[in-house]
Amino acid sequence: MTELSEDHFEAHILIVDDKRANVMLLAKMLEKAGYRNVESTTEPRDVKAMYQATRHDLILLDIQMPELDGFAVMAQLDEIKGDDYLPIIVLTAAQDTDTRHRSLQAGAKDFLTKPFDTIEALNRIRNLLEVRLLHNQVRDYSEVLEDKVRERTRELEETRLDIIRRLGRAAEYRDNETGMHVIRMSKFSELLAREVGMSESDCHGLLTAAPMHDVGKIGIPDTILLKDGPLEPEEWEIMKTHAAIGAELLDGYDHGVLALARELALTHHEKWDGSGYPEGLKGEEIPLETRILTICDVFDALTSDRPYKKAWSVEDAVAEIEKCADSHFDPDLVPLFMKILPQIIEIREEFHD
């Protein structure tokens, strides 16, 4: 016989029988065999609470008991054990097949016939405990794997977000000292999306995709992008192509963050009144995520230094956004932006250039 492990003898065993003599006999037998955590009761109505408190590894359960029989006890346990594997050995003097069939259907895993044979009883208990301990090992291993998968997924998500931000900042570095603009405006956008009532998943998606909205600037010549002063009409037409360039760079994805990033890159210069570019979208033709990003992007651009201008004050930027509600910006979003302005300013201070 294989030597039993310490875990085996540390298993929690519950004896349930309305006859105290039977309880004492089984308890003495188990303790003599080396089991150290044996609990018992002659009151079947206490079993549910006892199991909830201890989550026993094995229950020895009498079938014929007054007020609450073994079948009713197993029904109660079935409601609370969830997907746990709970070995139940039915104690019965009955020899009929009906009792055995009902017991198995109710959740019993084995039987002990009264009067008990000690060797048989200990072997049946041993065998079921081995299955129980193996189940626990598999469950614990699965939990460890799930924790590792969650941690790895989190690391991959953080890496992906970092790469996306760096890609966005690669474009911003060409006309912005530190590239912190994309971090600020993406966080602004997440806040506003949450205020609008978007789901947590969609808010996070916008936070992740927003930094890539201006990636098309990579394709604009420095003589235009870094020009100190207003652009000539032909230069402005070239500048406007950064929206289409960005969309082309991010093309090829039908869903997920990159699909959203492509949409933002293409549409972030569209205006509520239809006067924007490249497609002249109007009102709700413009995706909600873009309408959110546009306010946040413009606010941060206005309050930041650029080669062609000095930073505006927060007060002047707010006045401009309110002035452009219903022309440049979605008029329903402007009041929501103003509502979260204190949080916006906190982010600006935390991620300043």
C-alpha cells in the first residue's frame, strides 16, 4: 500500500449521524488511523453551516435521520458547494438498490454499510481523499496558471500601450518638445468618455488609441510642420494630408484598438458644422470617440507652446471652446468637458512638458 502523505492526514472529515454511538465509533477509528481533523455532529440541520465554515474534504453521512435525512442534507450541500469536488460517503444499513441509486443521484461518491468493517471503511475513505486531494492540486495549479496568465496579459497590455504611446509621441516629437501632449489628451479623452457614460472597456480603448491620432504627421515635411508662422495655402493643403496618411499607416484592422486609432487619425479634424477635413463630416456623422478626442486635443493644443504660437491661458482656451460649441465641437459635449475641467487641470499639472 502506498504511504499516505501528511496532506492526507490533515484532511478535514465530517461525520454526520444521529446515533452518537456510530459517531464515536467512526471518530475513534479515524483518529486511531492518524487523521487529525475529524469533526462530528448528530444534528443534520447543522451540516450546512459547518461545511460553509470549514469546507470539509470528506463527509461521512447517515441516510436515515429524523427531521432532515441524508438526501436533504446532500441537496443543501449541492446548493453551496459550487464547482468544488465534495466526496460524500453514505452510511446506511439498507441493502436495497433504490437507496443506493438515490444516493448516487444526490451526490454520494461511495457507501459504507452498517455495521462497519474497519479495513473496508479506511480504504474507502483513503481512496476518496486521494481523489479530493488530487482535485485540490489541479484546482490550485489552475489558479496559479490563471494568475500567471492575468499577470502576463497585464504586462502585454502595458507593453502594447507603451508602444502605442511611443508611436504617437514619435510624431509629436517633431513639433512638440516632450511629446507629453498625446499622454495628456488621451487621459483627458478617457475622462470625458467616462463622463459621457461610455463603458469602462470603451473608455480604456479610447485612452489606448488616442495617442495615435496624429501619427500621420510623420509624413509631413519639416519645412511645413515646423514652420515659424502661418502656412501658405499650398502648404496647408499638404499639412491636411496627415489625416489620410495616419489612416493609411493604421489600416488593415477591422476591430480593436488599431481600428479605433485609424478612425481617430482620419477624422480628428472633422468639425460639428461640417467645415472640417478630410471628408467634411457633420454632426453625428462624426464618431463619438472623435468628437470626444477633438475637444480634448484642441484644449491641450491651445494651452501648449507650439513653434507657431505661445500657450494660451486656461481661461482663454475655455472661452474658445465654449465659443466654438455647435461649430467646431459637439455642443452636448462642451458642458461635460467644463464639468471635468478641474480633473483636466490636475492631469495637465501631473504630465506637464
